[in-house]
Amino acid sequence: MSAIIQQIQQWALEAGAAHACSINRSQLKTFGHVRDSCAANACGHYGRCWTCPPDLGELEALTAELQSFPGGVVIQNITALEDSWDFEGMVAAGHAHNQMMRELRRRLTAEHPASDFLVLGCGGCGYCETCTCPDAPCRAPEHALASVEGYGLDVKMLVESCGLSYINGQNTVSFVGAVLMR
């Protein structure tokens, strides 16, 4: 497994990630307050995206799923913004981060078809311009991407458990994803 972990780290860094740290199961701690933040719906995806709460699943089931993975890699992207009000830059950075996570999943499943991976991105899936939730099934399940937060993981605590900073300087935005494997 460590060879695949190293490969994931290498691919993430080659794709432009700022950091790619190996993690173990003990770092995958879920919290109800993180899911409560999702329910506040600041992003507008709650109940409107198949890979976001509440449609993603109950926290207890997601916690059990996370704990079934012995480890993986936390991937952090740090993007410079024009200024602290550069909302378009933030959105573009989030989309780029999730696209990198999708590409990592594609490469992993192509190269290691017998392995089981869980790839998590940031925020809502964002693959489709408009999600079909709750009216019709996901139209692109092979591209759908749940988030670290949707699984109840505290992003700040997760990156700090890797020795990384959650805040990475003025006029930057940081996004975090994870690749877990068993």
C-alpha cells in the first residue's frame, strides 16, 4: 500500500498540489458540527446535490466508511487571489482542485483496478452546471465527487494533523481533498 500512497503523492504534486501528506485512520475524525455547517447551506448545495448532505448519507454511516480505510493522502492546493474579495478566483480554484481530484481517481482506477479508493474533493461536486438532485438520478456518477466536509471531517483539524497550515497567507485560498485506499 505504501507504494500506491507514494504514487498518489507524486501524481498530486506533479498536478500542481502544494502538499500531499500520507494519513492514517486515526486522523479521520468526523464531527456533527461540520455536518451542521453544511445544513446552514451557506454554499447553496444542501439538499440540492447528490454528493452533499443530507443526500450523501448519515454521519454514522459515513464515519464507518471512513474508518474502513487504513489510510491515504490529504491533498492541499493553495491558490493566489487578486485580493481577498476575489470570489471568481476562489470559485475557479475550487473547481480546479476538484478536477485534479477527479483526474487522480481516473488514474488510480485505471492503474489499480483491483484496489478500493474513496476520493473526496472540496465543497459541492460541481461537475454538472445544475445537479439533478432531488428530482432525478445523478447524470454523471462516474464524475460525482463528495467533499471532505460532507463526510463530516474538520478540514482545519485534518490539515493540521499533517503539519500543514489551514490559512496560507493573505490573498490566497486553500482547498483540501483526500484519497483513501484499502
